[in-house]
Amino acid sequence: MVEARFVKRLMALCFVTSLFLAAQPAKPGLLSADALKKVVPAAYFFGGQSAPVQMRNSGGFRTPGGKLVLAGLVDTSGYATDMAAKYQGFLIAETKLNIQGSDLGAGAYGFGFTKDGKFLVMDVGTNELIGVSAKLDEDLKRPVPLKIVEESGGYRLYAGKQWVSLSVR
């Protein structure tokens, strides 16, 4: 009888603790691999097609207000050569962003780093919205296809050694 009451109290305490922990707001900053698995889409619709997302080449962050910003590369093999040359991935922002000095509203977009050093953002209808100069990080030791790095109040979106700054508006 005593053990049954103890077990019930322990279970109630565990339940209340789990509710408390679940109610805690998520921390701002870069998302962990586990967090990305929960929010990055498996496929992304752009330009009339749906392409598989490369989870290993996806990243994101949470703003101090709890909003998400996600970016990832997609398999563009089904796209026309001219489109695949400027569209490499998706950008989903639940808040306004400033990208290398240009403002972008909350929404879902396609993006790409071009061979001539530009970073393009397009709406899902492939209309170009932003075209800014990307920067080159020659000192980057191990470039990867895509990553997001936190930097003094903002972020850098890297594709290889090319990058653009992202900040929340």
C-alpha cells in the first residue's frame, strides 16, 4: 500500500516535471541535429517541382523571439541546367531577415550561390527577389556544402567558402 502511493506520487512528479520542461521556451541560437530533424522538410517545392532535401546539408537557428530560420540544399537534378545553376536550396524564415544589406520578408524561398559570386533569393515561382555579392572565406579550413555559423549577433550562411550574412529584423 505504501509502495503504491509512493509510485503514484513519483509518477505524478515525473509528469509535472515533464510538463514544466516541455513548456520551457526553446533557446535562441543554432539548432542541433536533432532539432533540425524535427523541422526540416523532407522535400521542398520550388519552380513547379518537388525536390528531396539533403538533411546532412541543412542548418537553422532560432531567434530570441522563438522564430525559426532554416536553410538546406536540395537535389536539383530534375531541374533545367539554367535553373540548377542558380537554385541550390531552400530558405524558410518565420521572421524578417536582412541578407547582406537587403531586407527579406518572412516566407519560403529558393536560393543559390552563383559561380560569379552572387547570392540569389527567389520566390517559389523562380522570380529573383534579392541578388547580393557573396563574400569569400579563403581561410576556411574545411569547407562543406552548406552550414550556418553564429557570428556576433548574426549568422553566416556558407556554401563551400562563399558566405552571406543573415540577421533578424
